[in-house]
Amino acid sequence: MTPLPPHLLQQRRHRLRTRRQRRRLGMLWRLMIVGSAAAGSLWFLSHPNWVIQSPEDVHISGNQWLPDTIVRQQLPLSYPETLVQVSPQAIAHHLENNLPLSTARVQRQVLPPRLMIHVQERASVAVALLPPKRNPEGVLEEQVGLLDPEGLWVPMDSHDVLTQLPQLPALRVRGARQVYEQSWPEVYATLKASPVKVEEVTEIDWRDPSQVILKTQTLGSVHLGTLNDRLPEKLKALDGLRYLPQEVEMREVEYIDLQNPDVPYLQKRSSEASESPSSD
């Protein structure tokens, strides 16, 4: 290869040097622009004018029966709160864990400064109680929550929250959380599909899985034994006894035993068991 003349080499070095300087200058300008934008955004969001002053600055949407006040009470915020300090993901996670919500979406709004929260509620079908535990004062208290059709139990830590709800499920369930998670979806689906109206059953006492007790509006206590694969038959037998109050003085009946749905019987308060009339 023929060597380039010295003046051409010098021109090429000059062009390369100029190109590198322009590249460095461009990178510096880009860093300055990005840094200025970040600093400006931080100042903008932390400016005293962009502060959530009170719960009224939190807008709730998507709720049908859960009041806005209850959602606001569960927010992990201490007012006043600057928007830059608020974590939308943490707030959404907290709401989903402490309220009967399937999803919660939280967004920050700058003008005017406020939090926008959109929620989707779970269909609560029962008030469910867990075994008592000791509170910080050492007193035993029942753990109260709401149960959805899939067996998810959402705690209601404060009884004040329950009293503020406009409507509570009429059904009450007592038992362990593991029982709800493992068995409730199938049991509730079976109950809904049975001829027995869900409204007729007021309570399911599941504290002893070997002796589950239904409490009904018209027939009183019904002992089902275990909720095995014969549950549809037991519920069908229970529906067959719906006219029993017209034939028997129910005040004299302590409970109805349906552990064997083929042979239902009444346990009288006098402790004398007698065959109950069965009907199809």
C-alpha cells in the first residue's frame, strides 16, 4: 500500500478528533437533558402544591357495595402525603389483602393532586369466623372475615368495618381457614345446585369436620356428619323434610340427623329419638 502524504494523515486525524469531540458533547448534552428532566419531575412532584392533604383527595371508583369511606380507612397513608412518596403498587397490594377485592389499581394524578383508585370487588357469600386468638391485650377474640365462592377468606380486623358495610351475607360459617380453602368451593357449589334454597341455611358449623351442623330457618339444627361425596343426597333429603313443621312441633325437636340420608330421624329434646316422616 502506498503511504498517505503527511498532510492527508493530519487532515484525517483532525476529522476523527473533531468527530469524537462532537460525540462526547452530544452525550454530555443528553445526560444534562435527562438529569434536568428527572430533577424537574422530582421537584414538580415534591412541590408543596402536589400534596394529598386529606382522604377527600383519594378518588375511589369501581365499587358497588363497599363504601368509599371503608376503602379510604384501609389506605396505608398519613396525611399530608406528597405524591412522590406514594407507592401505587404497595397501596394496591395492601387493599387486596385487607378488603374483599379481586384487584385494585392505583394511579397518581398531578393536576389536581390526588390518588385515583379503581377496585373490583369480590362476591362475598358468607361471614366466616375462624377459631379465636388472643389480641394484644391477651383477650381471646373470634377472627371475623368475609368468604367468597372460591374459599378466599378476607379478614375484617375491625368490627366497626363490618357495621359500616351496607349489606352483609346472611350465611355464617364457622371453621378453620384450611377447611375454607380446601373444601368450601365444592361445598358452596353443591349447596347452590341443591333443591335447598341457600337463604334457608343461616349457618354452617364446620368446627368439627366429622360432625358438620347446618342451622336452618324452618327446620332448626341439622347434623350432616362429614361432608363426603353423599352431600347432594343429604341436601336432597333435607329438602324432602321442608313440610315437617306442618306435622311436628319443631320446638320439641333438638336436631335432625341426616348422617345417613336414607334413614333421617329426629332427636327430640326429651332425648328420645323417633323416626321422622320422609317425603320425596
